[in-house]
Amino acid sequence: MQLNEAISKRIAELCDARDMTQYGLAQKSGVPQSTLSTIMNCTFPSMKMRIIYEICEGFEITLKEFFDSPLFERENIMD
């Protein structure tokens, strides 16, 4: 899968685990809901680490916790 797909899936996993909507995440993270929607639909070709950091803040997790998922293992990501 592409990196943007892995990021989208990870955000969806974290939202599901916390019973949080995109709107709720937008409110907690400060990332506009339109940006989250673009990320979740994989139409965001690349993103700044700052956006991922802000999303992590909304989930109250670290970047390490965000990327600590099998989704981001080398064999699962392709160019």
C-alpha cells in the first residue's frame, strides 16, 4: 500500500478505538476537517509531519505510538 493509505488506515483505526469521528478529531487536533477528509480519502499526495503531529495531539498519543503499527512495516509500504 502507499504511505498515504497507511496513514489514512491508521487514523481510522485510532478513531474507531476511541469512538471518535473526523469532526471530533478536527476539534481536538486543530486540523481542519476538510484536511482530515482529504487525508482519509487518500487524495492528499503528501503531507507535512506537522499535520501528523497535530493529529497525534488530538489523539493524545506520540508520533512513536502513531507509527507503531504493522501498517508502517517496510514490507507493507511501497513507492
